[in-house]
Amino acid sequence: MSESLPVTRAVGHGTAKLMPDVDRERAWLLTVDGAPQSYVDLDEPAHLEFEYVRRLGHVLDVVAEPGVPLDALHLGGGGLTLPRYLAATRPGSRQQVVEVDRELLDLVVEELPLPAGSGVVPHAADALAWLGTAPDDSADVLVADVFGGSRVPAHLTTVTYVREAARVLRPGGVYLANLPDAAPFVFLRSQLATLATRFAELVLIAEPGVLRGRRFGNAVLVASHHPLDIAALCRATAADAFPARVEHGAPLREFIRGARPVRDEDAVPSPEPPAGAFGIG
């Protein structure tokens, strides 16, 4: 058996590295400029390593009956971890993936190839530009996990962006986003207020230490026009190896109170992570 060797390549937004996991035979960690981007197990695509990705996976598990295929749009490609997950857990799903860094996308597709018949179609494009060309009512789920370096780009934080996302989603569709922040959660609260301009139901999932203001971290935001299965989501997140809290209803409305939706002219990227927040080694 040949030993898997690290792969390093210059990509559009830095230097990407694919590093094999010594504990899992065909598993890889993708980093860009030292920051972890994705973890992929080619033999076990339903394995989700990162905490926030596991939470996104929990949401994807409860948005429809188990095994039912979904039409999914992913903004942000990385290692194509969640598209692989959906292809494995909901066979027959049709998935579009939009990644702005063409060189990174080429690296991932070449070195971590998608299985035949995966139903995953990658596109090298800006997320908002591609979203603007997508048909109305064409997606069951829209997953936003877009970073320019270590920050969410400003143009993906506005009411204009949310309007486009809502247009592309079907009436029963669900929007999911991975967003970083820390207390006092100015960015996170503004993003929830922005989503509330188009969606009636909002959910926030995060590690308790982050919500208590103890550290900078990722939060998963979920938005839809109809109530989600909160009980199932709470069970899944509580039973996870990395437990999280699910906030919704009155407590979440209180959390958002006073925050304003983000207009195009006021948009800023997500906060810069503190040194070492997401680094490795």
C-alpha cells in the first residue's frame, strides 16, 4: 500500500495544503494559509469531523424525511464535504456547488475526486453573481459557507443577498449559514436581523462557550418559512460529541432585539478571528 503524501499548491487565495490523516486511511485535511477549511474521508463521506460542519449536518438530517433526495445549492466549496455527505445520506440529490477560487476547486476535484453518479456539479464563480442567475424556487436547501481568507465577504451579508437566497429557495426550503463571531455578537445579531427580513423562522446553533461570550467561534444560522423540527435538532446537537445549544423562539428574538438589517452601503465582512482561533499545529 502506497503512503499518502501531503499536497501543496498555490491557489487563488493563498496556499492550499491537503494533509492525510494518519488515523483514517483515505481521509484528508484541507487548509488554506494554515487555516483549516475542510476535512474529507473518501471512504466514509458521512463522517463529519469539524464541529460546525456536524451541526450543519444535523440540520440537513431533519429538513426532510431520512433518505429523501434534495435539490441543494452550496455557496462555498472547500473540500466538498457537505455535498459528499448529502450524496451519501440522501442518494439521488441534485447539488450545485459554487466556489470562487477556481484553483482550489481544481485541486479538490483532482486530488479528492467525487464518486461517480454523485449528482454534485461544481462551478467556479462568485457566490452572489451565480445566485443572481439561479432560477426561482429551484433549491430545497441553500448552504452558505463562504470565506474570503478568514472572513465572510461583506457582499454576502446584506438584505440584497438574503433576497436572492429567498428567491432561489422553494417555499418549503431551508437556508443554512456558517458565521463566526464573539460577544457582544454585533455581526451575528445583524445577520439574524437581515435574515428576518425574508424568513419567519430563525434558529441559532452554537457551542455554549461561544454563546456565553467565552471565546470566538462558529455559529450555524438556520432560516425558513415554516417551523423546523426543533425537538429532533435539539436531540441531535445535545447527543453530539461536541454538544451545542439550539436557540429559537422568544429567547432568540430577545437576542436579536435592537439589531438592524444590513444594507449594501453598510456591509462589512465578518470579524477578524483572534490570532490562533482556527489555526492548527
